[in-house]
Amino acid sequence: MPDETTPEGDYTESGVPSFDFVRDRIENRHATALGSTELAGETPEAAAFEEKLADRDRAARDKLAEIRREMRGE
């Protein structure tokens, strides 16, 4: 009869998880994180954020081009 303090499943008799068990847990967490990121990217809020980010990047490029023109004396 197994010791009642040892969890069932992928653990040794001393209660240490096996490598396969740990790897599976990490892979599951990674997959969950990727899925959450994908889902979050498809919301209207994410689209609005991406649009604001693109606007900010455009404004930054325009400002940099303006500064370069001024430095050249144009």
C-alpha cells in the first residue's frame, strides 16, 4: 500500500516530481500564456492600442525627419 503522504501520479516515492511531469506542467503553462496573448490581441481594446502605437511611431518618425531637415538647413 502506497504511503498516503506521497501524491499519486508522476512523483517518486519520496514525493519528488518526475522530469516528465515538470516538463508537461511547463509546456501547459507556456501554451496557456500563448493562447491568452493571442486572445488578448484580438479584442477591440488591443486594436485601439495598436492603432495608438502606430500613430505614436508615425509621429516619432515625422519629428525625427523634421529635426534632420532642420540640422541640414533645409
